[in-house]
Amino acid sequence: MELLGDGPVRLQGILSHIGLCKRLMNAASDDIK
């Protein structure tokens, strides 16, 4: 199990990815209005 190898770095990457997805969703919902 190498998933826990670089925990903080991986967690930061996941959080930034989630933030990017939220921004994309917000932009899409703005286009729909």
C-alpha cells in the first residue's frame, strides 16, 4: 500500500482538484441561467 506514502502532498492534490471541480460547476451553472 503506497497510497499513504506521501499523504499531505496527495491530500493537497485531492483538495485542489475538488476546488477546481467546484469552480467548473459554478461556471456551468452561471452559463445555464
